[in-house]
Amino acid sequence: MLYRNAFHYIAGGIAAWSAFHIPILCLSLCLSFLVYEVMNDWRKVDHSYHDVLEFVIGIYVVATGLLIWGIVK
């Protein structure tokens, strides 16, 4: 269970990193993740909004870090 949560944070971080380098990749990653989670919740009703929240937190943390790194650098 713990590792599953970590993968959502990492996936969000990869999406944030790709937003600065390959924006279309970020868009496709985010959309495919959201479609997967919606379909998963529709079938199993396992409250996938927790997974989406972890993904968004990963995006926020990495994007903030990259922006700060760009300002300091």
C-alpha cells in the first residue's frame, strides 16, 4: 500500500518535470492518468480521488522545486 502511494507521487513528479521540457508529454501523462483513475473508480468504486490527490501533490512539489531551482540558479 505504501509503495502504491509513492508511485503516484513519482508519476506526478515526472509529469511536472516533463511540463518544463516536453509539455505535450505532460498533457498526455496527466490525461491518461486521469482517464485510468476514472475508469478504475467506475468499475471498483475504490475512491480513486485519493490517488489523483497524491498525483497532484507530486506535481505541485516537483514544480515548486523546479521553479525555486530556476530562480536560485
